[in-house]
Amino acid sequence: MNLIDQLAEWKINQLQLYMEHTFAYCKHQTVWKNASPITADDIRTLDAYCRKRFIDLVPHQNSLGHMERWLTHPEYQQLAEALDGAQTPWGYRWKGPFSLCPTDPATIEFSFRLIRRTLPSPIFPATSST
């Protein structure tokens, strides 16, 4: 909470909470169980604290890249773009899956389910299925 107080003092009005594998999704414990996850209740508490200080909390669930911690588990590997890794233009070779396949409709639905859980709204109502 000290960071939020400092941001408020600086008149910063937005805080993005970046998550890759650290949100405690109901049906995805395999991914976050060893990662000190943040829960939906934690986010609501943090959001209330931010609002009192005129700061908008923006949950930021990565959804395509930076998904290694998800894609190392067999139940998510069918969503990978390059299951065996890939060569980057700058000479680095990823040794395993790191990105969801953006052309797979299952990836889009999966990503929307994650977003619905972190950002309840009329557009993406939260469901208990994620």
C-alpha cells in the first residue's frame, strides 16, 4: 500500500497490475500454485484502496506472449504457437513454448475467459468457469 500512497502523492492516477501466471484463477491452480498468487479478493481490496486515492487500478493479464508458465503444463500445450520453441530474429532460441497461437479460436476464447475473471464488466461478465 506504500507504493499506492506514493503514487497518489505524485498525482499518478493509474496503476497497472501486470500478471502472467500470478492470478489465482479458480480452475488453473497448476499454473499459480507455487507463485504467491493474487486473488480476486486481493484485487478488490487493492482497487478500493486505489479508488480512495483517485487511482484507477488496471489489471493487466498477459495474453499471447509470456505464457511459458502456462504452456509448460500439458493441459495448455494445445494452445501454443510453437510447442518446440522458436528462433528469434535477434539470435536467441526459445527452448519451449512461450506464446499462445493467435490464429487459434480456442486461444481467443481462453484469453477472454482469463480477462473476464480479472476485469468483471458488462462487456466481459465474470464467470466461475475460469
